[in-house]
Amino acid sequence: MQQELKNFAFSFSELDIKAEHVEEAMGYGRGQSPDPFPDMIAYAIAQCDQLCDIHGSLLVPDNFSLDKAGSFVIEGVTFNVGKKIARQLRNATGGALFICTAGAGIGEKSKALMAAGDLIEGYILDVIGSVTVEAAIDKIQDSFENELVNLGFKMANRYSPGYCGWALSEQKQFFALFPENHCGIKLSDSCLMDPIKSVSGVIGFGINVKKTAYECQMCELETCIYRKIRLAKAR
């Protein structure tokens, strides 16, 4: 594939996020959150078309190589992702870098509510922000997967800096491959993304790769809400 920067934008309503998705991310079963959460979640969701500014990009480079010892190289830049991710990307002959954000508004509103003492309302919006950016990158990944299938390729899982042994500090060289402040995302000195409801990472692809169930047990990041959900389901 030739190097390409694919850009995406979505409205919140396009992502079809429902209350049950938020409940699950909060740790409840779908449709099982206790009162007053259902009404509060519905109210928060109704605000999100105005609060979200959802953008994302896929950078598909000309050159990708994988070192099974724990690194891959894109456009001459080496990313030391560690053996866990390298093992999951085995047989990949290509890789796409992704960034995606729900925009600054939802995080700022959540923070303002919490500062004003509205902790539950702020927390619910915080969770919706996480659900939103994950839903957006899911949509981007699905679009890319359809394109790959037409070219005879399969797709592996996506992985992000800060997870499974991939150092967050490599965000610096990661974002250097994109235009400056692309999608409105900046990096702090500690390599955290701003807006906070943003994600980045790599998606491997090739003729012989596999997309498998995420093995959350192999990830040490205990603060990940999706890790908590998946581990709970496995019990």
C-alpha cells in the first residue's frame, strides 16, 4: 500500500452510543444500573452532540517491519513495543498508526462539573468521553478493515502506547510522524494527550495475521475501564 493519511470526522449521533454502552463501561450490566443512573446517563448523552468534536486519522506508511524480539519500524522510526505486543503482531507485513479524539468539550465539561461538586454528573460525562473515542476508533478500524479485505489482507488487533509494556514516552516519536497538532491533539511534557479523551496506537495487517480476543490479563494497566469489563466477563 502507498503511504496515505486518511482523515475521519463523526458526529456523536453517528456513533450510535446508547445508555447500555455507558452502563457497561461504568461496570454495570447492560440495563442494570440502579436509580438515578439511567435518567442521568440519558441526560448526559443528550448533551454530547454539542460537547463532542470527533476526529481521527490513520497513517498508512510505505515502510513497515517487525522485529519479533519486541519492536517495529515505520518510516525508519523504531518503536520498542515489547515482546507481548510484538507477539500479537506476528506475521504482520504492514502497520497503520492511528490517532482519534472526542474533542476537548466533553472533558472540559466533565472537569467543570466535578470542580463544582457535581461528581456523579462529571463522572458520567467522563465515562461517555471514553466510550465515544473508543466507538470512533472502532468505526475507523472497521472502515480500514473493509478496505484491507478488498486488497486480500487481514487485520490484527490495535495496541496503544502505555499498554502491555509499550512505553508512553514513545508518543513523542509517534506524533512526530503526523502533522503538528493533527486532529487538534497535542502532547504534554509527560506524553499525555490533550484533549484527554483521545487515543493513539498501531494496527497491524497482513495476509497471515489474526485478530484475537484481547488478553487483558497480559496488560498491567489496572486503571483501564475496558480491562475491568473484560476481566469481569471472564470470571
